[in-house]
Amino acid sequence: MIKSLLLLFLFLMPLFATNPSLEEVAAQMIVVGFDGQKEGDKWVEQIAKDIKRNKIGGVILDDKNIQNTAQLKKLTSYLKAQTSSLPLLVIASQEGGSDSLFDSKKGFTRYPSAQEMANTKDIDESAQLYQQMSEELFACGVNVNFSPVLDLSPKVQMNALSNSSRRYSSYEEIVTTYAMLSLKAQKNAQIAPVVKYFPSAGANLIDGFNSEVDMSKDWRFEQLKPYYDLITYEKLDAVLMSHVMQKELDDKFPALMSSNIIQKLLREKMHFEGVVFADNLRTSSIPMQFDFKQRIIKSVNAGVDILVFSNYFADNASMPFAVQKILLDAVKTGEISKERMMLSYTRIKAFKEKISQKKSEL
């Protein structure tokens, strides 16, 4: 009798499982940066409160958070311990190269840039270096890495800056091969890689986040080949969007706000089912006709799942409060559907559950 009741309870339990509130859904879509390096620092404690109260789904690290390897491990461990729901995303951007966030002066290993890796290291050497890099990130508490870059180098170098060391090669086969090594190493180390920048960053690899950059003249559809191959091989779980205008694909909106590029191209035509990230929505280079609220709403409706902000403050409030209010108000007014929000939550939940698996299960 007891056994029968237990089986009935286990069968019915999913029916009574608590669905996340819309506030919790919105929180999982928000990642923010912060000041401070240790427990007790004013803004570290504020972020810890936001995590504990389910106001954000992750944090992004910057130079201001990193003193050395031991300090960073303590910081990330402290922040991760505050969550009582889904695991916290702890995001970094480690591509290698001389401008790395993880400086050798702070005790980190200096790794080759993408260009150096493809030009000077063979497959075995590259695999070993990427594995070492990934293990070092994992040891510091990072579980998401915005890397590698899948952009192709221009076939014809217009100037010295166009040959960015952040690109592997002008040949898509080489880009795919070395990117595959990076992805495999990160996943082996329980790091979730986020490839970038879809569909291409163009000059933004050198000039930063500029949505006024129109890369239509330099565009070639081979730019999509590494993405297509890695999606086909089921290697991609997450993509970071570019800020550029690609008028051949969308003549109205930059890539991170374009449903033509995210929904129609990336998801429907290329069959990507993972998480889409967008960052730096507050940059002044995004066309001024789109205010902060419009940028968030248009990005989410275009297909973005996670919004990343490097600063903790919006204009008159904290970023978690301001962004969550925009999302919740947009649902109330019908500017964003609840179903659209829940779709992002489902993707994020699956992404986080995959990160939290033990290495032996990967």
C-alpha cells in the first residue's frame, strides 16, 4: 500500500511543480557586471543580495574584479553560494592574446591569440593549450566563456587593423577546425563556450561595439560556414550577437535587434536551438532612435535570451531593477508575450543544467 502511494506521489509530483513567476523568468535573462573583488566589498555584497533574491541570472567579470587566481576563486565561490535556484552564470571573455582579461602579471598563463594559434600551433599543441586554458578558467570559478571568435579574416587586407589577431583565418575550414578544438576543451573543463559574433563583427573586432558599422560591402556568406558546420555537428550551445548593420540581411536593425538575423536566419534556416546572448545594449553607438527600453524589447522579440550589461547602474536605478521592470511592463502592455519570455527561460534552464553536470557526465 505504501509503495503504491509512493509511486502515485512520484507520478503526480510534476503536475504540482511550481512554475517560475514572471519575475523569476525575467531575472534569468539578466546578467550584470559589478565593482569589487571580495566578500565584504560594498558592491560585491549588493550583487550577492541580488543573486539571493533571484534578481539576476548571472554576472560578467571585468578587470576590476580580478586581482589574482586565488582571489578570483574565492569571489566566484562566494557569489555562486548565494543562489537557491538555477546555477549562477559566471561569465568571462578569455580568447588568449596579449590583451587578455587574465593578465600574466596577475598570475595567469599567457595563451596565444586565435591568429597565433592557427599560424604557429598544430592541432595537438592547440588542443593541449585550449585544455590548459579551460582548466585554469574552471579553477577560478568561471563557467561561461565568450570565446572563440568565428569571424573570418578579410581575404584582402585593407589596412593593418583589418588583420585582427582575434580571428583564426580567412578560410572557413581553418576557423571551424580550431574553433572545434576550443569548444571541446571548454566543455571538457565544464565551461560553456559562447561563440561570437553572429553573423560577423567586421571592424568591431578592433573598434568595439559600434552599430553604425555597415559591413555589407565586406560581407560574404562564407562568414556563416563555421556557424553552420558547428550547429550541424551539434557543438554549439550559445551564440553572442554582433552589433553591426548588415543591410543585405536587415536594412533597419543592427544584428542584435534583428529578427531577420536571429529568428529567421540563425534559428529557422540554420536550426540553432541554443541560447542567444546580447551585450552592451547601452552603448551610444546604437542608433539614437532606439531608447534603452526599445533596445531591450526589440532584442528580446528578435530572439535574444540573455541580456548582458557590464555596468551595475542604469540611468536612475540599478540595472537589475531597470531591466526587469522594462521586461515585466512590456509583458503587461503586450509588447512582449509571456510565451516569448518562457521560451527564453526554457532555453536558459537547459543551458544552466548542462553546465551543472559533473565532468564525467559531459
